Amino acid sequence: MSSYVPVSSGGVRWKVLPDLRLLFEFGAFSNLEKLLRTTEVQRAEVVRDLRDTRLYEITVVDLIFYFKVYKPRGVLGRLFGGSGAERELENCLGAMRRGVQVVPLTAVGEKGAESFVVSQVLDGWTTLEESLLYEDVQGRPRRGMMFQFGVWARQIHDAGVLQPDIDPAHILVKTWGDEVEFRLMDFESMQLGKTIPEAKRMAAVARLNDFPKLTRTDRVRFLDGYVHKYPEESRAFKEMNEKVLKARTEQSERKTVRMALDCVQESERFGLFATEKHLGYFRRPRDANGAGIEVDEVVRISEGRCDRARWRIVESPHALYDWKQANVLVRDGGPTPLAVIVEAGRENGVVVYRA
């Protein structure tokens, strides 16, 4: 069981693993303002910026850390939600007490309304998400790895530890000869209890359908491992997973149709424009995603009077169809199309993106 020592530096009250105490007392983490600047010996990059948290990847000489900042919350949030960092530390220690292999947090800290979580990147380990980009995972067939992943997931559930989404991005994997080892590395949404109800376990398993990098075969092999020691549950879990997958597929299809229709009609998000020679649709500037274009600029593009360096203009023989498809692909991370311009009475035209 990891123990933590108190350290105060730069106005932050830290709890730190003893081996790295000096790094927080006198080193890079003793001054957070300097920590987030890139210098010759350290680098700070924003990995993810969400409503409640911001995640950095910090490189200090040859050490790499994830540094999570819990942003200040309102008075009620602080009163009833407590410190996000302290909650993660409690979950981390709780999982360790239950015998679950985790990546121990390097440190947690508080300064005013902000709190911080630091975890060191382990050398030689990769996230399961990265590993699943390949057919072989560290020299092992992917099918066998997914089976072992299922066995391990059931073990942590039986230990009373629940990750509501079993996200492969939050799980590290490494092979040792014939052995495979997994470790949890995220404790933000973890739940602990004496037992995990079947409904919650089913919901967590079903969330695997949300990860596009996992194939149907991957999910089947995971379930085979998950119920390996409980054959009486096999049918119920597999029926549940098929129902969830079917419902998600149908929902996705309905959403695809809706998105394809939304972008070719006047609405809060999309507008219609027409000139003597051209017509089309454009994404309004007040779009919630922060993307958009003014109708006057669309008209200038259609007339060839624009600054082409600002825009990527893609010609298409079936411009409206490509406009619809591009708007659907935004959902999966594709570039945001800003406008479609079609020659009056014809199908060909252009789709406009920001350069």
C-alpha cells in the first residue's frame, strides 16, 4: 500500500509519494506557473480541456507525468462535491486495498478552489486503447488479449471496484513472458462497494459498444473472458450486449438521417442563401461548436472575390450529397464543413472548409 507525505510549496498543499518528494518540494512541481511553461528541460502540453478539468502532459528531463487540474467550482459544488483530487486519491487507495492493480497517483494537491492530480507515466507500458490499434498486442494475438481483458474486468468487479465505462484509454497493459498485466490509471469516476450489482456491471460492459476501435469480435472475446468463471451468466450478458448494440446502431442510423436533413434546411444552425448564379447552405456563426461563416463571405466565395488562403474549397460533382456526408462525419471527428455552393440548376459545386 502506497503512503503519502505532506509537502507545501508554491501555495499548494501536496500529498506526495516519498520517492518523488523533492520534485514537489524544490523541483519542477514546486512552482506551477513555471511548470506550465516549455523550457529546455521541461515541456507542458494540453492533452484535454473539459468543463471541469484540464489535463496536461508534463515532461521533466526524462520523466513524463499527467497533470490534471480540477477547475474552480461554485460554492455548492465545493461544499457537496468535495475536492476532486482527494476523491481520486481515496478511490486509488480503496482499489489498492481491494487487491486491484493500479498506477498509484504520484501526488494530489490543493490551492484555493483548485485541486491537482499528478500521475507518472510508466516506462514500458501502453494504454489498451493504443495497443488495440494493431492485430498483435505486444506480440500477442488481439483475440487472446481481449479475452484476458474480460477476465481482468470481472476480477475488479468481483473486488467491488467499478469503472462505469471500462475505457481502454484509462487502462495500461504490459506482457511479461506468458503473462499479461493490466492496471487502472484513472480514478475520477470510480465507484467502490462491497459488491457491484449486476445491473451496474451490465451497464459498464455495454459501454464497450461506444468505442469505435473495438470490433464485434473484440466484444465477443471480452464477454467470453468476463463470464469465463460464471457460465450461468453467459447467455444473459450476451443477450444484453446484442440488445444494446442493436439499439445503438438504430439510434446512430436515426441520428445520421436527422443530421443529413438538418444541414439542408433553414434552422438555428444552418442558413440558406441564393444569388442569380448560385445557391446553397451555410453553417451560421453562432453554431454551438464555435464554427461558422457569415453569409456575405459565402456570397464572396461564390463570386470568386474571397481571400482563398482563408478557405479550403473542395470541388464536387455532387456537392449537396458531399455536404450532407461531411456534416454527418463531423460526429466522428471529421472536419467541419462551413458551406456548400451549387450552380443554379446543376448538381456540381463546392464544399467550403476553413483552411
